[in-house]
Amino acid sequence: MRYENEACCGCGQPFAADGEAVVVCPDCGAPLHRACWDARGVCPFAAEHGSFVWQPTAQGESAQAAPPVRGTGAVCPVCGEHCPQNAVRCPVCQAALAPQEESVPGGRPTAPQAPFPPFRVEGKLLAATDTIGGETVEALALRVRGSFRGVLHYLRRFAQNRVFSWNWAAFVFGPFWFFFRKLYKPGLAFAGLLLAAAFALSPLETRYLRAAREMAPPLAAQYSDAVQKKDETGSLAALTALATGIKALAAQHKAFLILDAATILCSHLFAGLLGDFFLRRKVWADLARFRDIPENEEPEQAFFRQRRLVRQSGFSIFAPVAYFWASQYLPGLLVGFFEWITG
């Protein structure tokens, strides 16, 4: 597609007819000058992505008429809620809304001036146009995605710029959080360490499971017989014997239980300490790749390439589910393998 007769959605100035470099938003197709895109870092219509698609104006020979602007109420830049007209804050997430939008040539709205409400970090007030590590708050918020409180949490962590900071979600969920946040390399590294630990502990786990299988059936049969005979004294004796057997089993295999618990705890501690650091690295790398546009790249190619990059940001539901099923089966396969080779 050619844009000689169109206006830049960033500055409103028409594109030159001598093949000027054009950057096309991968979400809505809005064209911008390369300089305007580099200055903003995000699409002017980012707050309306998912419901707004740019259309060429009637100036071109084969152009289609631009659709009318949707509604007069502001669209929340954080949660996407269509707010009432003249609203100051979003009724859903309480985010501050930008003033009434103005129009640029072609009848298209300009970008909101305050897509993310100001917030404080260690006594310093940061607005949407302020920068953190060379990137605007607006661009970082759109890359992190999620709930208003979640995005605000990570923006504050980014502003503090610490290697070690505590992330409760990463600590509780461990590798699942990394896969949810599309941090695939750190997630695979943590999962690999857990798998290596499971492989190293497989002989001890095999002996532990064998002892448990030998102890459980007789005690379970004794308890079942007592229940069928309605013998309360026998039932209580069976439960007491079961508790004594479990305690003896734990004492006999104390080394395995301590090592297994320590492995899981240490992996989750490292995840909680390094989660924000890895997320910050990924967000900055995504923004750098998004702006790294080859000089001779056609607008259509840039559109699809940048759309792929946009899909790499945010979060994924499928990845942690896939990891869950893999983590359920692989340790069992290791235990089965050691049971097979040890007879």
C-alpha cells in the first residue's frame, strides 16, 4: 500500500511522494513517519486497539472512506473501558483519563495525552510522558499489560532499577509465572534445574515410594475391615498405626524429603528475587526490536513483523498450562525409569 496522499497519524503532516519511510502499526494499521514512531514508541491509537482499525482517507485513487469516529466518551488507556462523556476517571479501574480528543487531518483522533495516571516512586512523581531507562511510561505500560495494579507494580519496580527485588507472584508460582509472562528462557532454565534435581533425587524417591507402597495396603485393609465391622476401637487403632507408619517412613527417608523441599524452596526464592529483573530485560528488548526497522522494509512487511513482536509481549495462558502438564509427566517418567533399571 502507498501513503503519498495520506497524513501521518503522529504529527498530521502528509507523507512525501518520494518514497519516505513509513512505519505501520501492527495492531490497527495506522501509518506514521519513522521519526514520529521513534519519538512516541507506541501507536497513537494504542488505547483503542482491538476496536479501531485505521482506514485510508478519500484522497487516494483507490482509497476507502474513513469510518466515523466511535463515540464521544473517552476510552480508558489502561483497561479499555468506554467511559461516559466528560468523565475524569475510569469507572472500572479509576485510571485518570485524558482531556477530550482532538482531530488531525482525515478526521482521526489524536493519541491521548495521559494514557497512564501519574504515580510516585520513592517520592518522585512520574507521568505518562516521563521516561524510565530511556523508555516512556506509556510504552512500558502497553508492553507489560495486565490489571491496573499489576502494571503499576511493575512500573515502580522498573523505576527503582534493582537487580534483586521481591516478586510474590514469581515466588509463589515459580516457573509458571515465567511462562505466564512469556519469559521463556528464564522459565526453561528454572524448569531445567528442577528437572535436573528430580533426576538426581530419583533413586531416593524410588526407594521412598516403594516403602510407602509396601506400608500402605495392609494398614488400609485393616482400617477398611474395622469400618465395615463398625468397630470404632479397631478403626482408631488402624489410624494410629497408619500415623505411626507415616512418621517412621518420614524418619527413614528424611534425607530425601529435606532435599526435595529445599530444592523447591530455593528455586522459588530465586524466582521471587529475579522475576522483576528478567521481566525488565524482556520489556526493554521487545521495545528495541520493535523500533529496529530495516531501511528497505516495505510497510506490509513491517506490519506483519511488528505484529509478531507485539504478540511476544504481555502474557500467555497457554504456556503455563503446557508447562503444568509437562511437569506432571516428566518426573513420573524418571521415577518409572529408575524402577525399571533397578528391577
